[in-house]
Amino acid sequence: MNPRATLGLLLVLVAGLLVRLLAFFFIDFMFANDIRTFQIWATQLAAYGLSGFYTSGMWSDYPPGFLYVLAVLGVMRALFEWELLSPIFNFFTFLPAMLADVAIGYAIFRYGRKTSRFPWLFAALWVFNPAVLLISSVWGQVESVFLLPLFISLVFLRRQRLLAAYVLYGVAILIKPQSLFLGPVYLYSAIDHWRRAGFAWPELKRLGLYILVAVCGMLAMAFPFAQGFNYMPVFRQFWGGLDAYNFGSVNAFNLWAAAGRNWRPLDAEFLGLTHGVWGVVIAVVIIVAAMAALEADRRRGGGQYWLIVAGVFVLVFVFSVKMHERYLFPAMLFLLLYFMEKPRWYTFALFAAVCATFFVNCMAVLRTYHAGWDFSVLERYMMPVAWANMAAAAGLVLIFCWGCRCQKE
């Protein structure tokens, strides 16, 4: 490894962690409801154990993945007798996401060493990104925790290391179900891999074995939360989490927010169909479009991979129902990776635009919360940012089409 690059990376990562610590200690603007919820879950996990958590009567919309981290925090709280929302308990609640931010920066550097002369610069664009800092070090949410295994899984998927890709994808799903948005990418990869093998029966069996190993890995990860071999409490919780927040938009500045559908129920009608039906139609369109885009990109050399992955998150966020403001978070990383591989002014502009709209959307939600849920604060930014997000989605599609045109057949 180049000594200068190593030194640059070390400085970026250390400074990135320091900035996060300073933001945590000096910016008192956290989303206390979320932090309190995490800490109560941690307390319940320590009191009831993993197997008793989902049957303790405690409301939870998280699958088992991140609960392992909270279980450790719960043990620490019981040992040191921390109070809820005390500074020391808050610090350890924030710490996993801050460390995950820095780990993603390192992963960006490792991935970019062969494609960029200055991979540490792109790591810096991540760790010093105000939108990333806002979520982990100010809000206190854990988007980076699931994004880290998802990113590594997608790198393995692109390199045809399918077993590792599937296992890590299962881990990401069990941390945050939003990973399921990328189901079409993994489905296409499996079909394409089988096609490359000439649709041979042994290769299909191998793929089936890989998927079985990944599923077994998920079951093993969830097993401590089951009642013996009874996984129903885990399945009910997982499905309940997917079925929660049945509204057109949940503070996401997107098409539905622009149409006045923020916090409107799924059974409300829009243009003759309920929000729920529109959600199904849009999901089918995005799945078909993603797989068609991957096929078009494969025929032209595969240079649009990260744009397509980012596009799934952007299009789902902008056009689908039940979206939270934070569901756009992964798109920032994948657009950064696309910019790293295709350093053009317009790829940077797309990355910067999505980071800006995400930051404003999340900051507006935080300000609304701290104003006692005064939604006039939220509505002040909703319409212009929603239209900006729709413009970013259109720009992403145009960049993809232009990229396909410029690539060789």
C-alpha cells in the first residue's frame, strides 16, 4: 500500500471519528424518542434475555440484528447503573453508528484503491459528509450499521463471490429490512450467474445451496431470539415491522409528500387507486426497471453498477409509499462510489444533490420534533425538497441512459 495513501487514510479516519465525537458532545439536537427507545430495548434485553424479548410485551419494530448491540448496552447499563438518556448511556448508544461510519470510510478506500488515484479523498467525502454526520452523531440513528455489511455484500456480488454476498446480505436484512429494496439486484445476479454457466443444472444446485446457507445463517442469527425452535415470535415481529407505518409518506419529501399525502393512510385514494395499490404497482415497475437496467448495463460492460444500485433506493424513496425520511441514506454511498468510478461533474452533482436533499429532509424532521411536532416547520421545506428529489431521480435516469449510450455495445 502506498505510504502516502495510508497516511492520508489514517488522518481521514481519525479526524472523522474526532468530528463525530465533537458533534455528539457539542450539538445537543438528538432525536430523544429514538434514543430512549433503543435504551429501553437494551434494558429489556438485559432483563428478559434474547429469547424473552419479543414475548415480553415490549413494542419493537427491529429485527434481531441490531438487538445484539443493544443487548450489550443493556448489560453495561445494569452493571454501571446508568440512567436513561444520561450522557454516558447516550454516548455508548451513539457509538456503534459512529464507528460504522468510519468503517465504511475504510471500506471505500479499500474498494477504490484500484480505480482511483486518491481513494482517501472519497473516504473523506463520506466521513465528513454533513448528512452522514447528522444521522449518526446528532440524530442517533443506525443507518450506517446495516449499510456496512450491505456495501461489502454488493462488492462481493459484483465480483461473483456469491456465497459471501448472500450471507452478508442476510446479515444486512436482519439489521434493517430496508436492505430488501435491493432484492432485484440479487435476483438478477443469480440469474445472470446461471446464464454465464450455460444454465447448467449443477450450477443451479450450487446457487440453491448458497441461498440455503444464507437463509440458515439468518435463522442461526435469529435463533437466540426464538422460543426454542419456535421462530414465530421473530417472524411476527419481522412482518409487523414491515407492515408498520402504513401511510403515503412518513415525513419523506417525495412524490407523495408533494401530493399532500404525508401521514395519509394507505387505504386513502389517489387518482382512483388506494395508496397501497399504488405501492404495489410502483414496486413492480421498479423491480422490472432495475433488472432491465442491469441487463442493459451487462451488455455494455457493467460500468453503471453503482448507479443502478443507488437508483433503486432513489426511485423507491421518491415514488413508493411508506417511506421514512432516512430511507434515502444508502443512495448517498452508492452515488459516491459511482462518482469515484466515473469522475465527472454531473456524477458529483447528482451525489451532492442527493446529500443536500437528504440533509434538509432529516434536519426538517429534527427541527419539527424539537418544536413539539409543529408540522409547519416540516411543511416549510417539504414541497421544494420533494420536487428537488424528483428532479434528482429524473437526472439519475438521464445519466444512466447517457452512460449506456456512451458505452460500447
